[in-house]
Amino acid sequence: MEMEFSGLLFKVLQHLKKLIKQKFIFTREKDINTIREKYDHLSNPIVQFLKERCERTYNSDDFIYKYEFLQKLNDWLKNKKFNTYTNEKVGKAMNELEFEDGKKDSPNKEKRYNAWTGIRWITVKTANNVQPVKDVNVDTNNSLEAIEIVSNYLDKVDNLDNGKCKVCVNADECESIGKTNTMRELCEEYSEC
């Protein structure tokens, strides 16, 4: 038994020397920002939703109705296999993130609704106008992968040629290059394929 402890102690001391040489930096250690992002993503999915779908403008003229925000957030959460949020939970999370709320007129000016102010849906440019990206769904659980897919796609759509995008010539070809149905709908809607 004593031999085993001395052998174990020898190995521990060898590893300690190695750690001292590396200044206690582990070989697979991630930087603090990457770890913080991962933690925020897993512990507070509303932050990731805001990064993917919303743009903070701090302009009181920009707003998202609270009922619309909650609906889109819960759709996104279901897609990512998270639990959905209640009005109270969204309110608490948005207040912690220092978003302001207020009353905004409906489009027809007949009613006033609660809204988050200083925020708007992220928009994309198309051949004819600017469209909000509030209905984009990507079939993946990796939010960073989803951002990359949409970003790469939108870069190609920005290079419109004769009303057709560089991604595909027609809607049928979308499936052959492996896009999901939602991405094909995005392609059809925003690039007129």
C-alpha cells in the first residue's frame, strides 16, 4: 500500500511541475469570455434570443409589442427545447437587462399596447425593401450555428442578380443544396427565387 501512495505522489508531483511550467493554464482551457457566453446562453436563453433576433437601438421610436415579443420568444424557446416564459418572467428578465417598457399605439391607432422600447427586430435587405427577420427559424439546437447559417445565407442574398439570389436558381433547387424548408421559404420570400 505504501508503494502505491509513493507512486501516486510521484505522478502528482510530475503533473504539478508541468502545470507550473504552463503557468497553471490547462491545455483545453477556454478564455473567460467564451465561458461567460456559454454560461449566459445556457442559464439565460433570453440573452441569446435578443442577440439573434433583436437589435437594441435605445431609440424610443423603435419598439416591439410585448405580446409579439413573448410569442416569438416562446416559439424560439420551444424550437431550442427550453421551457417557455411567462409574461412575468419575461418582464423580470428584460428589466434586469435594463430594457424600458411603455405604451405604444397599434398600427391603426385605435388601441395602445404595452411594448418594449428602444428595441426592434433585426432586418435584412432585399431587392425591393427591408424585411424584419422575426419569423426565421433554423432547425438546429446550436444558436451560433444558426446565426452562421442565416448570416452566410443573407450575405449571398445581398448579391442579388436579376431578382434571383446566388444561392439557388429556383425554389426546387433549395432542397438539393440541403436547406431546410424554413430556409427555402426565406429564400423564396427574400430573394424572389
